[in-house]
Amino acid sequence: MLRAVFLALPAAVIAASFAMSPMVSPAMAAETVSFENSAALLAESCGKDIGDNCLGVSLDAPRLRECLSRNADSISAQCRTDYIKSFDAIQKRIAARGAVGKACLRDKQKLCADAQGKPGDTIACLLKAPTRGLTWGCNQALGQAGYR
């Protein structure tokens, strides 16, 4: 029954648990994929394998990745291929979100002084600013982080 519940979980729930994962290095920057797309790939390719091999494991990314890695001999070939891609994409997106603060430091000071110290408000303020009003680095960081 628990396996059926896990397999029925929407990819967005899995993605939300990955969004909170601290498994990144801030130096990573590349094209990123949304949490939802990465989680959908993981759910599609590995749902049965996760249900069979990782039933009691928390859905946070590090524990789930460790479980799949530990059980690599008993998971499908497709899952072995896709879970690595999925977790790498999630890791890049998290790193990109972490890099926004540094990349947009001048923009925040110049355009969003009222939102200082309030990360959610600062991001909202930066997104309201015209693209031409932001530095190239800040625009890039916002895009890679999936905010644009």
C-alpha cells in the first residue's frame, strides 16, 4: 500500500523536497532544468524502483540518491541513467538559486533597498525591474535560477 502511495505522489511533491536539499556547491553554474521536470523524469524512470528498494527512505534528495546508488544492482538500467541526470540537474538549479544573491548584489542595493534582508521580497523586486535595468550577471543568474 505504501508503494502505491509513493507512486501516486505528484512530481511536484518530489521536486519540493529537492528544492530544500543542501547538496550543492555554489561554484556550479550552467543551464538548469526546473525542479518539476527533474522530478518528473525521476518519477517516470524510477518510481517502481524507488517503491521496491527505497520504501522507508525520506524523499529528500540526498537520502533518495544514496538509496538508489546503494541499490544500483537491483534498479532498472533506465533508472540508473536517469536518476544521475535528474539529481545533477536539481543540484545545478539549487546552486544557481544560491548564486543569485551574489550576482545581483549591486542591483539589490540600487533598485531594492526597501527589500534588503527579505530574500523573497528582494527576488520579487528584482523580477519587477525591467530587464534592461539589471546588470547582465544578475539577469543571467535570475534566468539560470528559474525565476525568469
